[in-house]
Amino acid sequence: HQLRDKRDDNRTLTPAELYRALDDALDEGYDLFDLSNREARFALILMGGLNAALVIAATQTSLIAQLSPAERQVVGAVVGLYAVFALGFVLQAVHTLRPGQFRPVLTDWSRERKDFPKGVRYYEHVLARETAAHWEAWKTVTLRQLNAELAVQAHSLALKNNTRKKALRALYNNLRIMTIVLSLILILFLAFTLI
């Protein structure tokens, strides 16, 4: 009878199964967060390449010497525009990579409920207790409370990942604009020196 119940995919999860599922969800959330860190760093590497191309072009004094004063002003204005986008990009990268504060909001969760999170896993709750009090909390926590805390952590991590996803989208949009502006600078250099 129990074996048949475990094969029933319409049944609710046992507390132990729920714990494993929530722990897997947390692992997936942390994997997504790590992936977003790598994506932000890759964007910084691409930006470094764009800046290197601009520096190489700007150090070609023979090309700059061929430009008329008006052409130098046009190129200088576009380089200034690029610099504004580059500064904005760096600020966006800092915003994207900085750790976010997404504390769980439990105001609508009554402390009288049997599944109210005990605060044994979330690091800010752990730090709010002395070591002995933290150990006492672990000795009295129920599986229901532990599962609720895992669910709260997974929710907070999902909020953090969503914010990071939006920040990365803005970061790559800015990188796209910087690439277009750098292309415009190179086109202007070519147009002014070849004409």
C-alpha cells in the first residue's frame, strides 16, 4: 500500500521529499545567481576590448594629424559621447554585481502558525542569535518550520535573481550602444582620412 502511494504522482510530497525539492530549488537559484555573475564579468571583458580598440585608434597620431580642426571636433564629440556611455556602463556593472538585500518579508505570516520559520538557516537570522541560542533553535526546529524557511529562502533568492536579470539586460543594452558609438568613431576616422 505504501509503495503504491509513493508512485502516485497526484499525492502531496512527504516532508522529507519537500525538503529535498526545496533544497534543489535553492541550489538552482544559486546556480542562476553565479551564472549572472559570470555574464556581468563577460560584459566587462567585452567593454575592455572596446576601450582597447578606442585607445589604439586614439594613439594613432598620424591619423589624428590628417584631420581638419572641424573633423577633430566631430570625432572629439563622439569620443566624449562614448566616454559618457562607458562611465554609465561601469556604474551599471557595479550596480549589477553588488550584493542585493532581499530579506524575507514575513509580516503577513503569523508567528502562531506551526510552520512559521524558526530562523535557523537564513544567515541574517543566524547572526541575530548567540551561538548557544542558535544551537537551541536547531534542537527545537520542526521539519515543517525548516521547510518553510527553505521556501522563504528560495523566494528571496528568486527576487534577487529577477533583479539581477533586469540589471544584466540594461548592462548589455548599454554595451550594444557603446559598440555602435565606437563603430561610429571608427567610421568617422576612416571617412575623414580617406576622403
